Amino acid sequence: MFPWLRHLIGDGGYAGEKLRGALAELGRWTIEIVKRGDRAEGFVVLPQRRIVERSFAWL
């Protein structure tokens, strides 16, 4: 559906081998997981989080 898309950015909820395995079967994808620190409490602004949220809004 998006042949030009090769790099995905996701939050910590998508960390895991299941997603990486599924992407490997679909082609040459890379995924970057953006996690917040272990010491963080409540809402924390994360690098590239705005990009993820904006992409969801476009969809």
C-alpha cells in the first residue's frame, strides 16, 4: 500500500519480536521503538513522539 515507506517509528507498546517478525516477512522494513525512561512518571515528551501522533492523525 505504501511502497516508499521503509522505516517505522512506534512507541514502547510495539516493542517485541512478534512485530519485527511480521515486518521481516513483508519486506525490507526497519522499526524504531521510542521508549520513555524507567524513572519517568506521567506524561513525558519523547523524541519523535510528535511524528507518530501526527501520522495517526493523518490516517
